[in-house]
Amino acid sequence: MEDQAQNLVHGNIQLAERVAPPPATNLELTVEEVVEEYVGSFGWSQFLHVLLVSLAWIFDSQNTLVTIFSDAQPSAWRCINKSSSSLCLSSSSKGDVSYVCGLMPGTWEWVSGHTSSIIAEWGLICDRRFLAAIPASLFFLGSLLGSAYFGHLADASLGRKRTVLLSCLLTSVTAFLTSLSPIFLASIRKWFFSIWNRNLLYCSSYRSGRTKMARSKSPRWLLVRGRSEEALDVLKNFARLNGKTLPENLCLANPSAPGEGGENEALTKNFTEESLWRTKWAAKRMITVMIAGFGVGFVYYGVQLNIENLNFNLYFSVGLNALMEVPAVVIGTILLGLTGRRLLFSLSAFLAGISCLLCILFAHGKRAKKADKSSSGNWAQLAIEGIGFMAASVAFDVLYVYCVELFPTNVRNFAVSQSRQALMVGASIAPLLVAAGRLSPSLSFLVFGILSIFSGVISWWLPETRNAPLYDTLKQQEEDEKNKVGNQITQA
């Protein structure tokens, strides 16, 4: 009887072992795999995020383009009265603004009045004409400092969200101080305001968003900092907004932290810009991107500011350029899915450069002498300029996508900020060329064309990143790319 009882118990145990489910195991996936399999590559959460963040560009564009109107050179001048000197009367008949340089003060005036722009109000003509470019140049220099400083903070210590909060606070303070500043200090104010204004791109998503996603931190940044639980919470919020859920046993794979404790902390201490510059291949790649970015930024912003030298109505010309941004975004988005990043960037830069060179054939060296005849430009030149600006806009947008894919997560934000700095250096110099273009429109278009073509050429030193994986660390990317090169050599 005792043996039968033992056999029965033993049989029940075996049956329970067969029926019982296997012990739960963690499902370890990368951020990309979680997004593709559970969150969704594009859903309501992504759409909301893009929409909210994009609203910030409205304020950025206003500050960028306001100098086209505030710093514009008046189109016509006249002698104050008929008793003015014969030199004034004869110069006035020629209609060129450069002729006023030889006239006595008080013998002539601007047709549109002395408050129509800072050039008319402060007399920024003749030997002072380059001073008119200072407000726009200071704005772009402030943007350069802002992108460099906040890019470092976002990667090294504060993270994306805290950096956004800090820039929002400083933007609010400087914007308030702007209303108290004298007119003379307005251009200096633009420098300080632009430092924080560049980060307004991210501020709007925090201040305007009513979803947790708009207030969330970057999951990839959290992961490489060893904060995997927070990164997983962010992804859960993304999935929830898309009407999906993540598996309970899901955990995130972090290639940058193979160990635990002190080893992980030691790794995260290296996530600074120095690691990029100490890595030879990454430094070369970064320098190439910055050179290409300098040319694209110079042309993209320069062509917009140079619109006044086309002798067309400013409001019409600026509106036309703004409309050209729409097909540029649509065409660029479509082509990004069909062609490689390097090919699209270089072809766009080439087209922008060739268009600028073609504008020289239609350049007008003289302005109309009457205000009602100010729109005397060549329509062919305006059309070619619009095509060139559209191409420059495509190259400008593609460069951001390209830069993101060229570098791993631990230095990506710093790399993008470095690229932004190069763009802003080019943009800060562009107003000086626009000022020179008031006397020689052909000169400005010539320089724009040459630099744009050069940017397209140098981009061929960069690798193609279409369909390439996104890496988390420099070491991981370097090893993987070396293995790919080795496999290609072996197969050959």
C-alpha cells in the first residue's frame, strides 16, 4: 500500500511538471525592435509629437527672416527740393543708390521715409553699408553659441528634457527683456535671444503638449545612460498612445552596458564630445559634415536674405520662397525613401549652385528710380532663384537626417549640434555678402553657387547610410563597420 501511494505521488509530480508552463524569461529587444514590433513605426503618438514640435519653427522663422524687411535698402531716393545742387539732380535722374555717396547731407531723402528700415534710419550706406548686415549676423552667431552649448548639455549631463526646460526659461527671460531694450540695442538683443531661440524647437513640445509623450525624455539617451527602466516607461507611453501594449516580460538591450554597477557607470562617463574627437574615423566624418554644412547654411540663408537684390517686391519674393519650401519638403521626403542620403544631398547642392550661377545671367545692377517701379526684376531670374532655393532647402533638410544616421546615440546630439554650428557660421557670413550684393548682385550669386557645388562634391567622402542600422556607441559602430568591410574584402 505504501509503495502504491509513493508511485501515485511521483506520478502526480511528473504530471504537474508536464502541465505547468515553463518559467517566464525576459524578452530582450533593442529600442528599434520595440518600435517596429510593438509601438509602430508611425502612429498617432509620432504624428502628435512631430506636429507639436514643428510649431516652434514658426517663431524661429520669424526671427530669421525679419531682417529681410527691417534691414532692406530703400528702393528709391530723391532730391529734397528743386533748388538742390545740379549734382543731386543729375544723380537722381540715374536712380542708383550708390550716387548718394557723393552728395551733401540734407540735399536728398529716401522716397519711403527715414523710418522704412534701419538702413534709412541709421544711414547705413556707402562706407557704412556693411554695418547693415550686423543684426542678421549677430542673430546667427547667437544661434551658433546656443547649438554648441546646449548640444553639449543635452549629451553630457542634463539630458534632452532638462536642457529644453532651461532653454525655455532663458528664452522667456530674454524675450521679456527685449520689450524693455532701446531701439539701438535691438540688434544686440537678437544675439542673446537667438541663443535660446534655437532650442524653442523642443520647447513647444513641452509647453504646448498635453500628452506624456510631448514631455518625455529620449528613450535612446536614457538607455545609454543606464536608465533602462525609464526608457521602457517612455516606450510604453508611445505604445499606449498608438493603442498598443508592450509585453510584460520585455526588457531593453543596451550594447553600451555589458556589465553592471561600476562598469556601466564608467562607460556612461565617456558620453561626451571628447570621445567623438578622439575617435579618428568619427572626427574625419564630423569635419566633412561641418564643411558641407557650412556651404549649405551659407547658401540656404544667403539666398533668402539676398532676395532684396532681385529688384522685386519684397513681400511677393519672400512669399514665393516660402511656398517653394512646401514642394521642397514633399520632394525631399519622397526621394529620401527612394535614393541614398549622399546622392540626394549632393544632387540638391549641385542644383542649388547651378541655379545661383544661372541667376548671374539675369542679374540687374540698377534699381528703379521710382518707388512705384521697384518691381522691375527679371521673371526668369526669380524663377531660377526659386528653384535654387528649393534645392538648397532639400539639401538643408537632408543634412539633418544624414547627420543623425552617421553617428551613434552617445554622440549623436553633439554631432547634430556641431553640424548646426557649421550651418550657422555660414549663415552669419551670408548677410555680409548680401550687403556687397547691393552694389554687385552677380558677386553674391557667384559665391553662393561656388560654395553650394563645393558642398555637394565634398559630401562624396561620407559613407551612405540608407537602410543602415543606428548604433548606440562609437565602439559598437566602429567594430560593425570594420566587420562589414572585412566581409566585403573576403567576398571579393
